[in-house]
Amino acid sequence: MLLENYKGPIDLKYMTYEELEKLAEEVRDYIIEVTAKNGGHVAPGLGVVELTIALLRVFDPPKDVIVWDIGHQAYPWKILTDRKDQFPTLRQYGGISGFLRREESPYDAFGAGHSSTSISAGLGFRVGKDLLKRDGYVVVVIGDGAMTAGMAFEALNNAGHIRPNKFIVILNDNEMSISPNVGAISTYLSKIISGHFVQETRQKVKKIAEHLGSPAKRLVKLTEEFLKGIISPGIIFEELGFNYIGPVNGHDLPALETTLKNVKDIEGPVLLHVYTKKGKGYKPAENDPVTWHGVAPYKRESGEFIKKPSPPTWTSVFGKAIVELAERDEKIVVITPAMKEGSGLVEFAKRFPERFFDVGIAEQHACTFAGGLAAEGLKPVACYYSTFLQRAYDQVIHDIALQKLHVVFAIDRGGLVGEDGPTHHGVFDLSYLRIVPNMIVCAPKDEQELVDLLYTGLNQTLPFALRYPRGPAYGVQVEEPKNIPIGSWEELLDGEDGVILAVGYPVYQALRAAEELRKEGIKMGVVNARFVKPMDESMLLDLCLRYDLFITVEDNTIVGGFGSGVLEFLSQKRILKRVIMLGVPDRFVEHGNQNLLRNLVGIDAEGIARSIRQALKKVS
């Protein structure tokens, strides 16, 4: 077993290609073994094993900076740098992250959980090295999907203007969406184009043309572009100021390594186009790379997912509801920034293809596009993961709320999401949306209220944000949707010792906590504060007449969230009450099991009851 005795990147430099191929197989097997138990991003990592090996053979990180976009594909990188022995703890509480993290390893140059940031960060490293006169290369690895984001092209444009040396962008094309120009001939041409002779000749011709004046320069440029367009699809990158090389077979180690060595000596920034097969080495992932992008635990022999009996997920409830509502209202249209499967929109896309718009990884565009649809009189539902909506915050404010456009934001993965960790926890949305004028912000306590609030949002006229969590819901039977008055709360339980104001997922947890406390003689009221904005001020004033102790509970940061809103209201009314805010603390919460994290921050039934006991004990 080569991997068993593997010590670090230096070992790769002394292995034969035959040994490297065997090592690649063992790395893939190790990834499958661990993710079968832990879940994770399977297909992306399996596709870049040879690329990872080649990078570690040709370059010398951490002196040479390697920046991976997002980090979905970084499992081989973790294994082959310095976390081989820790890899079984992947995505577990207290274990290593499923993404790259600077504090985890010196080999992780830049962390990211959102796509398309790598070229910008890499250019920052490159310019920083130049200003500080530090040696070393900067290599960026970005996927073809991530290249649909505007930020990637903003960075390419800037890099093409600066034209730094020792700056290499590797376009990992695993869907063949950019070019079908692949195979042995293309690999051969790429090796030739990247070679010393061709590149030296190219630079000499350019310098000669400089002395001959504009007509000669124009002729050389036209000839070069013509020839380049014939043998490669990279003219757009050439126009942005990059030397385009590729495509190269990302699973052909000798060709890949030769090309990487050659491009190290090319003057100016280089874009190396590498094509790989997502999920390579594991048939279920190869056959369905979309499903196997990120998965729960599975049986490695068959690829069958290990499913425990549970109620429908919040996502599936939303997906079914939006289809049923769209059948009744032809003005409903749906927009997603490359999250059709994750947001439960597969059936909608199938049933209403002309009313479904997947705009790619372009969160800002998705938002403003929805604004245009709304301005024309349609009813757009913009479907985001909470963490990704952060990227479109300016558009939410200026393009939607300022103009009072009727866009419904369906915000999935609100709150703590679990093993994906701090880059994906949706714990800021109640705070950053609550402060936006004209915005209605709400969260359902269960499946029926999710459908009711979606129906309500579609049948009013202001920007409407509906956020709901990840994972299984409570198993409540869904009936015909009904309208809920905007800003109305729901009193679920009367009490004497205090009242719990809960939002979204924690509502049922608050009820369970109250039931347990009643066994101890503590009588707490419970309110479903489903609207964070506007709040039910009438009910809140009434509660102030009846209770002195208020417990606010939210699956959101306590900074600027629902609890803060309650305190602001009491302050404005000059009402003095004891308020204890429960929620996500003012820090980035680690990855781990979703229910474990909820317990650790104290927003499950046990945590709520514990806080109330402590509060009443201090009072007594």
C-alpha cells in the first residue's frame, strides 16, 4: 500500500508514473471509504486526483501558493499534503473541514465555501509576492461551473491588465461545457504550444513586430489569433490578456506534468485548460455526477444511499408547494443560481420549463433578473441557499426593496446546516434582511406554515423573504394553503413565569421545553413569532402586560436578529423587561451534526429549558 507509507508531498517527486497511478487509485479508494461513512462531496474530489498529484510534483507549496476554488474538490489535496491520518474525521465535529481552511494547514492558502473567488485571491497573492519581493508561483484551480460567475471574469480582466508572471490559472473543465476540443491531438498540440521553442519564437516575433510599427503588429496579431482559434477554443482568454494552453487530459499524468513544467516559463499570466471526469473511479458518481456532487452516507459497494425513516425535508415540501401553486397561477416563475436540485426545483423545471430559469452561479444577476420580471408584472420566486443570498445583498436592497418590487425570496438552508460548516451556515439572513426597508421577513414553524407563508408571499405586493431550515421537517400533514395576515404572530401556550418568543425551527423546540418545565412547576408561555419583520407589535404590547421574563429563540445570530428587534421595540416604547436572547453566538460555528450544533448553542428543547431554569434561579 503506497498510501499507507506515504509521508508527504516530497514522496511524490521520487515515484515512477506506474507508482503514481497506483497511488491515485488508493487515494480514490480512501475518499470513497471515508465519504461512505461521513458523506461529503464525492464526485469533485475523485475527478482531480491526478491534477493534485501533478501540482504537488511540479510546484513546491506552501512556498508556491495553490488556491483551490470553493474546496469541494480538495479531498485529495488534504490527503496528499498533511492530513492523511486525520481524513477519517472529515466533516465530523472536532475533525477536519470538508473545505479548505487556512487555520487547518499551511497548505490551505485560501479558504472558501462560495465559488468563483479563487482568481481574485490568487491575483492578490501574486501581487503581494511581487511587492514584497518573495519568490514562488501562484496557481489557481477553478471549475468550469465557477466560471459562470461574474467575479471570475472581473479577476481575469484585472489579471490581464496587470499581466503578472508566475501566475497560472487552471480551468478544471469537468463537464465539457466550454469546449469539446479534446483527445490525443489536442493534448499533443497543447504540449507543443506550451513548449519552450514555440513560446520563445512567439515572444521574438512580437518584439520584432514592435519595431516594425502598427501594420506589422496588426498582421502578427491577426495571424496569431487566426491560428490560435483553429487549434484551441481559448481566444476569449487570450483577449483578456492570458496565454491560453489546452485543453489537456487531466488524467494523463505525464502529459499534465510536462505541460505544467512548460507553462512555468511562459511570460505573463497563463490559463491552462484541463479536462477531467467528475466522479472518476467510482461508477455511481461517474454516471450521475450531479447527484454525487455532495451526498449523505452511502453503501460503497452499490452506491445506495443510507436513508433513515424521516419526515419529508423542508426543501421537498417547498418544491411540491411551488409546483401546485404554479399550476393555479401562470404568473409564477422561478429563478435559481445553479441550485435546481438542492433547492427542490427539479419537478418545477420539468413541468414548467418556460417559467424556470437557472442562471448559473450568478447570485447577483438572479436577484436583479427577478426584479425585472416583477416589474413586468410576473411573480418571481428567487430560490437561494441562505449563505449564497449574501452575495446578492446589494441587489436585494437597491434593485428590489428600494423599488418595492414584488419578488419572493425562498431562502433554503436558513440557520445551522450541519457538516458543511461555517461557510454554509445560514445564520445571518434574519439580521441582514430585517434592516432593509420595505422587506417582509418570515420563517415557518412547520410544513403547513411554510406552504401558507409561500402562498401569502405570492399574494401581496412587497418584497417577501421566506426562510426555512435544512433537513427533515416535523411531519405535519399539509392541507390547502391559506393566507396569513402580514406581521401576525400566533400564541400557542399561555404561561405565568415568562414567555418564549420563538422563530421558525425553534418553535416546536420551545413547546417541548415548556412541556418539560411544567413537570417542574415552571409555566412558560410560547409564541410563534413567525414574522420577524414586521413584528406583531399589538401582541407584543399585550405580552408586556402579562410577563416580565421574555426568552427569544432564533436559529440565527443573536447580533441584530429577531431578539435584537424585540429589544429595539421595548426600548422605543420605554418598556423595561428582562429579555434573554437565545441564538447562534457571535462567532463562526464549526461543522458537525446539525442537531449536535443546535444543542451546543442552546436552541433545541434541552437548551431552551436549561436557559429558563438558570434565568428563574437567578431571579429567585
